[in-house]
Amino acid sequence: MALGWKGFVVAPSILFVGYVYIVATNMFRNKDSTTLSMLMLTMLGTTLLLSMPFYAYPGMDLVFSGTGLQPLLFVLGFTVAIAYVTTGFRDKPWLLVLGSLTGAAVVFVAVIWLLQFFEQSNAFNVLFTGAGYFTKTKI
């Protein structure tokens, strides 16, 4: 799917939203989410590795493009961060862990907004608009 439709990141993004919900719910229940985190990371890593030869082709330059792999890299990075925090700090109080994640998210959004404001990056638009969803591929 990643080779025929640039907006393929919608599917992993929907799974990511479900993953975040389940992991947050498991924190309230004091249940371990390590298995779910590893399954999610395996799925995203496999998707990245299978699509990398096409998107990393030198003439196309799509790895860090807003309509290329950049949205998938964001989802993968967020998944790694959430998996690290929720499995590494699963014995800590949930309010401390979720508060730390929320604080880090606010700082991250502020930084990418500032980069967008000073025209250094389009990461804010990639995350908060449907930038690559309706883009046609010419395969």
C-alpha cells in the first residue's frame, strides 16, 4: 500500500490513535503494555523498511518530504517515545507519567510551530493538516 498511495500513513495513524488509547487505559488499570508496544513498533518498522527502497531513491527525495515518509517517521517516533515512557516507567504513578508525556508533547508542538513560523520546517503542517492524503502517485 505504501508504494501505490502516498497517503498510506492514514492507516498507521489510525492504529496509532488506538494504540495510545489502549496504552493510556492500561496505565490506569496497572497493566503492562510491553507486548502491544513491541507489536506496534514491529508493524511500523516493517512498513518503513519495505517502503524505504522506493522513497529513498535519490531522484525522488521523499524520505523527509511532507508527502513522503515524514508522516510515518513522526508516527514511528511518537510510538517509540510512548513505548519507552510507558514500559520504562510503568511502576511510576500514572499521573506523573501522563503529565510528563503531555508536557513533552506541548514543548514539541511549540518547537515545531516556531520552526513553521520562521519557515524552517513544514513539520507543523504535516502533523496538523492532511498534507499527503490526497496526493497522487505516478506509479
